[in-house]
Amino acid sequence: MNVMVSGPLAAENPDGRRRVLVLAHTGRPAAVKAAVELLDGLRSAGLLPVVLPEEAPHLCPGGAVGIQVASADEPLDGAELVVVLGGDGTILRAAEVVRGSEVPLLGVNLGHVGFLAEAERDDLHLTVGRVVDRDYQVEERMTLDITVLQDGQVLARTWAVNEASVEKTDRERMIEALLEIDGRPLTEFGCDGVVMATPTGSTAYAFSAGGPVVWPEVEALLMAPISAHALFARPLVAAPTSVLAVELLPPSAGVLWCDGRRTFPLPPGARIEASRSLLPVRLARLARPPFTDRLVAKFQLPVHGWRGSPARG
């Protein structure tokens, strides 16, 4: 369920210091520079910034007083928030770190569209202030549980925030896929793949595949074929309680991608099921503008001729 709850969620640490994990796209100099600025701001405000072990050489080379390097085994130990600097891909990486916890993510957009991000680089000093004051709310977003089976045997279990995509591996040939919803066959066709997505993922890969944009408050599961060779190949919107499934008809083989990060080879006859997960991802929000405004801003949609809603009455 996509709901707003008050933050923060973590209890105070025994030493009385509030810990904030900072995660950045260290391959981008702009992200590293912004992360260093953020770390300095948090430290100056009396908080204890924490960085991942693999990112410490980039964010605090030679060590830095007042910055803690997280344990590789428990990177979230005592953290009340994770601040992520980068694009949506970096936020999806951070989602792997917080999976199964109640620690929310606050994204600072340094990418292109940045639909999952809440703040922009130019407002970084204001973001620091909001974190220090705990002036944010937490929104829960639906995620997917993904199961891969063959002949009734489970081959893999994984999850996704945005989408799970079943894709072909060979450019020269399509895969033959059978689509199923709630245990009933729907159709089969040749295609480049099938995307199964959450409302959050409706503006990601599913959007590129021709799927609908779904408002975050809507609870639903999406299925969108990729370049299907069929008359009936429309994107589908199913209930949040539904189970979506794609079966690869032999001799088709393919590959499963989850959020573009986790992958698994799919043998002929593989069955991929997607259902709503019991573990949501929690996103920290500094404001709650209408989603329409977010679409206009992120996609730079032309609305210059708008004069407002007509008067009623």
C-alpha cells in the first residue's frame, strides 16, 4: 500500500548520535563532490554520517574525522535514513541495502529524469536542513516478489522495485511467450520480451515498452509486452492481489532482469511469476506535490497554454 507515515522510524543510538548513511554514484565526479558537501553538512550539524566501505576511499580519502565507515555485514546499523546521490539506478542500488528494513531512502537527483529522487543538487543545503530537523515523511511503495520455476521446481527467487523483465538473449530471434494472470492463460506470441512492473516502475522500462503511467497511489500490477508480433499485445493492468506469469515455450530461452541490476538465465520451459511483495520500499518525501506536476517537471511536458481549470458554479 502506498501510504504516508511520519519519520523517522529508527530509535536513538546508544551513544545518542543520529546516524545517516550516505550512498553515492562514485563513478560520477559531480556525485562525489555533492556527497562530500552533504557529509560535511551533516557532520557540522552534529549527526554522524556513515559511508559504505567500498565508497569510503572516494568520499573520504585518507579518512575523515567525524565520518564512520559502515560494517560490511550491517551497513544500516543504527541508521535512521539513507541519503542517495545519483540517478534512479543509484537509488535502486540503495534499495538493495535497505531491503527488509524500515530505513527510508531520500534521493538527491544527479541523473537525468530521476523519478525516484526527491531533491535536486541545487537544493542540497536545504536537504541537509530537512534531514537534521527530521522534516520529512515516509511513503511506502509496492515491490514485487519474483519466482522462477521449471517443471514445478524453483530455480530462483528474487524481487524488484520497478520491474522484472523477461527478455530474449539472441538478437536474431524472438522468444515465444505464454502470458498468464491469476492461474489462467491469456495469450501467447513471439516477442522481444515482457515487462512485469509496479506503479513505481510504470515510468521506467514499462513506459518505454508502451505501458501506461500509473499514479503511485494506485495499487496495481502491470504487464507490458516488448515488440510483440501479435494483434493482441496491449499492456495490461491487474489487481494488486493478482499473480502475473510468463512461460517460455520451448525451444525459447531467455534472461530475467530485475530493476536492470539482478539477472538470471531462463531455460526453455521456464515460468516466471510476479506478485506483490510483503516488503515495500520506503521513500522519504520532503514535499508532496501532485503527481501530475511531477510528470510535467520530469518529462518537461509542454503546458505553456494552460490557463487553469474553468470556474464552476
